[in-house]
Amino acid sequence: MDQDTLFILFMLVVGGLAMMFRNWYTNRPKHYLISVQLINGMQFKVIELDPRTKHGSILIAVDGCADIKLIGEFGIEKIDHKRNITVFPLSGGIIKTIVPENPVHQKGLIAAFYKQDFFDLLHDAAIKKARFRFYALLPNGQKLKSHELSFSSKNLLFKPDTGKYN
């Protein structure tokens, strides 16, 4: 074999490895931590799983809750441009699974639902993709709330800025 043949074989191997790495990287599951709030020793997290895929989902997790039966319901608060709040409960609707986060210790809950079901709920309630926040309602009336969130033009969750500086 001469040098040209070895060079071509080497480039084919490098190209094949690059394509395999790209395929692995783009197909692996991705999750993004969108919002974390610490409230009275509890963490309220919003996590987006595989946001760019057709089966993307949203997880709402409550950590550090001593008794998992404390969570009354999950929901969203829609915030319009005049800062009026409209509440829509998610429990019993689009939330398909509410499971203990750590079954051994029983110190938290995870509520999961598909992003497409969430979009359908927003469409059925005649809500434009405006600002909203997720909440978990405790039986004592206290709400654990996430940051204000919105959807980008590519349907990715993000925390919009307030537009006020200094």
C-alpha cells in the first residue's frame, strides 16, 4: 500500500468515527434544569427532557418534602401582560404520572407530562404562549412556585427577563 491509500483509509476511519460520535451525541437523552426554587427547606424544580424531540416532556419535582402526601395539586399560573394571574390545575388532567422521586426515602415527588399535552391544554384554554409559572399547592394553602417561564419560538422553555434594568 502506498501513502495515498493509507491516507484515504485513515480519513475514512476518522470520518466514520466522527459520524458515529455525532449520531451518539444527537440521540442521547438530554435534560435541562430550567428552574430551581428553595422554599422552606424544599426544592421545587422544573426540568425539560429531550426538548427538541417529538416526545419531549416536562418534569416538575419537589424534593425535601418529609411527607409526600403533603402535595395537594400541581398546576400553572398564567400571567398576562397586565400581571393578572389565571390558575389552571394540572393534577388529574395532563399529568400522567406522579411518582415518589426516591422510593426508599419518600422525600419528594415527580410529576411528568408530555410537552405536546401541555400545548394542547394551553390551546384548549385559549391561552397564548405567554408567561406562566408552575406551582405545587400544599394542603395548608402554601404554594411552591417556579420562576416565570415562557416558550421560545422553537418551543423551548426559558426564563424571560423582566425588561427592567437597574
